[in-house]
Amino acid sequence: MVERPDGCAALAETISRCRPQMICAYPDRAHPRILDTLRAMAIDGTLAGCDVVDVESDAAAMSVAIGASGAGARTYTVTAGQGLLSMAAAVFDAAGLGLPIVMTVGDCANNPPTNTWNDHTDSMPMRDAGWIQLYAETDQEALDLHIQAFRLAEAIACPVMVCIDGYRLAHGCDRLDVPAQRQVDDYLPRYGYRPVAKVGVRSTRVMAGPETFMERCYLAHHKQLRALAAIPKLADDFRAQFGRPSGGLLKTYRLDDAETVVVGLGSVCGTIRNAVDELRRAGARIGCVSIGSFRPFPSCALRDALQHARRVVVIERSLAVGLSGIVSDGVREALSGLPVNTHTVIAGLGGRAIPATSLRQLFEDAAADGLGQTTFLDLNADLVARQLECEAQSRSSESATL
């Protein structure tokens, strides 16, 4: 059913049609309207058979989710930014216990300094927690991925994060196809998950010595490998059921003869495609790849897509301080042994705009082999220089005093 609703309301409506039995969350920055809508639906009876639990912190939300999912309830939660980091220990617990929790992450910057705008510095630090991480590119895909996430989580017995760019996705009004209940029921089976072991005070902190710990870690890795095969199948099933493509490991665009290929994830990929189209009209041989599944990382699919490129530019909305890009590490590993130059571009941190004009210039520089290994897009070098000078003067003054 095509509507022009509030994005958060549409997302809440879609989640409700997945028939969750437990919703627990702490109202926080980029997502409170999703939770408010679901709570109102539970109160008026639209969301039947579901308990909505208000908690006092994000850490408590994930703890409640672990208990509910472990007891056999289809469980959903939502968080963003610092909220995700505050529940970090419990996030690892949920994956270690193999609980099929689905969580929306309204991606936004971490503190300090205080910033509530969108980037990926909250979800990227959770990349090794054992959760599947799916990144939505559009509002419509944000809706669609949640339906797929519940089915994926329950098929693999592994929790799933659906990462949506906070304030960029689900916070506007657009024409969205909100699925009918019958469609979702046909795609997503009634919940029948039963935990392997009862979850209780003893089982949530089971000890594992050196003789079994590596095997437990491998089992988590094995689930991710299974997800690599399951995600494309679920996307194909979704297209057959709903009549539109959505999800999958990655999406390619204009790669046939591309010498320069841009890799990104999230909502910035739309801007990247617009820049690619403009450069194509000017005769440039350029294309792009949008990564939909960051965990598991689609190394083989990415290698196949990029193997004929001369250079790859990875647009990152997060930063591994002291190293460089995070997505770039996976891209470079996927391309290991191939004669492809890979460049990292850090962009859009703290919600800074990523203008098409800046991207066009960046891609032209890349085509001319004028990019270094790491570039900070639209960095205010004068501001950085002034701050470094102030710090140097402060150190000199302190040294003189000492």
C-alpha cells in the first residue's frame, strides 16, 4: 500500500506487522518517534499480543530483550549513538547466546563533543560483537530490511541490527509502500523459536575455559558465514513476494567499463550515484557499489564486483582513530592480490553535509590518480592548524612553568 506517511510512523507500522511479542527500549535521540508510535499501537490494541516495556537505560533495554528472547518471545528494540555504546556488554551477550533479537540503530555520532547528527561512529564499533549488521540506503529499504531481519535472525539464531542513518532516514515524509499484514505474514512465518538452553541467572554468564572458548567463537563466525548465503536468498524471496528489489549483500551501478569504482553504505549512496551519472555524461568511466551487509562482510561478492577496476574509492562515515577507514579494511582484504589501488575518504562525520560538488571533484582527482591513501573530505585545515598552534603554545607555556 503506497502512502506518504511520517517515516518513523511507517517504520513502526512495518515492525508491528512483523508481530513482535516484546518491545523494550529507552527513548533516545534519533528514534523516539518509532518507540512512541509502537507504544501507542499497543495501548489502543492495534499491536496485539505484544508487551511494550519502558526501561531506565539502554543497557536495561538490551538486558530485557535478552530475557524475553531467551524465554521464546519475538523481540525488538531500538537505540542510537551513545545508547548503543552503553549497552555494549549486553550486545555481546545477546550474540553469544544466539538470540534472534532485531534492533534498529538510528546511526548518529558519538560523544565527545556532544553531537546528535548522523554518521556511523556508533554502529561501526559494534562490528565484532557477533551481530549481523544491515545498512539501509533509503526509507523504503529501511522498512523492507526489518521484515527480512526478523526472518534472518530466526533462521540463523543470530541477532540483527538494521542500521538507518539517523535524521536522514525515517524522519521525513515520502512515498512509501507500507506492506499489508497479509504480505508480511506470507513472508515471515509465525514465531516458533525455542532457545537451545534456558536463559537464567546461571546460563547468561556461562564460563568457557581455553579448551572450548575458541570453538564458541568459531560457531559465531560460522553463523555469519551462513548468513552470507541466506541474505541473498531472503532478498530474492522478498522481491518475489513484494514485487520490488530490496536488501541483499550489495548493489552495483554502472560497473561495466568502470575504471574508478566508489564504495559506500547507507544514504550517501544516492548522492554518490548522482555524481557518477554526471561524470558519466562527461565521459568518465566510473561506477559505484553500495554495501548492504557490513556484517557478514561480502568479501567474495565485492571482489567479483571490483576485480576489473583500476582504483577503488571508499567513502567512510566513521573513523578508526590512528588508523583510517573501517570499511576500507574489508575492501582491501577482499581485493588482496589484485592490482587495484584503494583510497579511503572520511566524510560526513557528525552530520556534516557531503555535497555532490565535493564528490565530483574527489572522483575526478581519483581518476587522475591524485588521491592519497586517506583523504578527509572538506576538512577545514585552517581550523585544525589554529587548534594545533594553541595546543603547542599551551605546552610551551607549561614547560616554561615547570
